[in-house]
Amino acid sequence: MEVGISTLYTVLYRMEERDWIRGRWVEKKGERRRCYYSLTREGEDVLAQQRREWRAFVDIVDRVIAMSEG
């Protein structure tokens, strides 16, 4: 799956607006300016919740598959 650059930046900006990540611009001589992102405390909490939800979803799917295999 490929994600276009405009889609990626839209997601990053939205995450930054929600205070899930924080960007830090770094400039080095002779190189392009780059933005490095890190998770905020709120972002870590959101990520942990999303991981719990994903695991619950996977568990349910596994149960359905196990029932169909019978």
C-alpha cells in the first residue's frame, strides 16, 4: 500500500492539532530542513487505547475463525 505525501502530511498535521505528536524542525548545513515527530503523553495514551481496541478486534476475529473451522 502506498500513501501519498499529501495524505501523510494531512494525518501528521491532524495528529499535531490533537496534541498526539509534536514536531521539531532541524536544519543542518547543506541539507534540507527536516521535521522530526515524537509522541506526546496524550499520544501515548491514545496509542495504548487503540492497541487495546485492535487486540480485542483480533481476538473476536480469531474466535469467529475458530468457530467456522469447527
